[in-house]
Amino acid sequence: MERCRAELTGSGRTVTAVAARWGFPDPTHVSKLFKATYGYNARALVTDSRAQTTRTRASGPEKDGGGDGGRQ
């Protein structure tokens, strides 16, 4: 489960893809086992990782002074 968790954290892969990669024929089983092991849903981990990636990409130009120079 730790390897599945690590792969879900940064890869952007789905629970179904990770389950198949690690030999689980049923992603539902992985989700239940993940929740029992870590106390939260595997899908939430994937969603949080994607949200962080999206926020990082969206905030890039604002951090370095790029953008429209304050004009609207």
C-alpha cells in the first residue's frame, strides 16, 4: 500500500491505473484497503495532488511579476 500511496501522491495517475500497475484487479478493493490503512480515501489524495499542481501552475506568472502589469 505504501508504494501505491507514493505513486498516487505525485504521479497524477488514477486509482484504477495504480491498482492495475501493482496487480490489484479491482480498484474498489484498493480504495477500501487504502482507507483502512491510512484513514482517508485514495481518490482524495489524487484530487489534492492535482489541485496542488494546478495551483502551482496558475500562480507562477503572478509570483515572478508576469501577467498583465495590473491592467484589466
